[in-house]
Amino acid sequence: MHCEIPPRSGVAFRLAKGHRLRVIDPQGEQVSDLLAFNAHDTAEVISSGRTLDYASKLFLSTGDLLYSNRSNVMLRIVEDTVGRHDFLLTPCSKDTFRIIYGDSDPHRGCFGNLAEALEPYGIGEDQIPTAFNVFMNVVVAGDGTLTVEPPLSRAGDHVLFAAEQDLIIALTACSALQSNNGAFKPIHYQIEDRET
């Protein structure tokens, strides 16, 4: 059964060790911010820096591991029909829209949506790290310039993750126009049984 995250919103839920999470782009060109916390100790959280360091590459796909700030594997990418995601840029926020877009009445963005979804788990704003931005397409030029390009995902594309520990997961349907090629769409996800 698919669960839907409406445009510009977010959810959080538990994912048991060994279970799998399928994140689906039902319409195409829509980013989803993904966070993971150790369900038994939320001070342990997904780490962009550790993951990119150990992978020795910027773009992660099938077979790659997502590490925590304590160098433990949190998630493993089992399947990936896109192959281009971002682990560089922080979740969009009111400040993102104010500073980058010049909005005078900015949306709370993925950061605000993640904070609201994680609050029932006792996780505060200051614990929110850089997310694994599923389907986001950031191009890194030779001089180090970052450019956010339209996602490469098409309708029905997905990434399947396997949980390597008991986790609290937070997911969004991203709120930034630039990240989603100028439109806001839903994200689907499903939790699947343990691998056989």
C-alpha cells in the first residue's frame, strides 16, 4: 500500500531493522528530503559528511551505504531507478526562501515540515542535519559552483532503502520550486517486509 505525502509537507515514522522503505516519485521531477535517526538514541543521525567520506563519491546509488554521525550504517540503497540524488544541500527553510528567493512571507519549507513531523519523537530543530535529497539533481561545476537542475526522475521512479538498524525516518515532498522544476507534487512511499 502506498502512502502519500502531499505537496510541500512531511511525515515521520518508525522503520524497523531489516524492513525496507520505497520512496516513489509518482509524477516525476519531485524531490523528497530523507532523514534517519537511531530509534533508540536520537543523538545518532544520518550524516552527509561521513557517508560521502566513506563512499569517496558525491552521487550515491544502488549498493551504497548511508552512515550516521557515529559511523554506523543506517540505510542501504537496494534499488535505484534514477541514480542522481543530492547529499550536499540542507533542507529548504524560511531562511532559504528569504535569502535565495527574496520572499517576504516565506513558506516554512522542508526544514519546518521535518521539524513538525519529528516533534512527537522528541527531536528538535537543532538536531536536523543535511538530508539525503532523494531525486534532487545538483550539478557541481569544475570550479566548485553548485547548480540545482530539474530532477532526472520520471513518473514511477523509486529508490528502495533497507534499514540496517531501528530507525525514525522523516520524509518530505520538497517545497522549493527550483529543486522541483517549478512545480509542487506529492511523494509516495511504502514500508515493505524484511528481505527474504
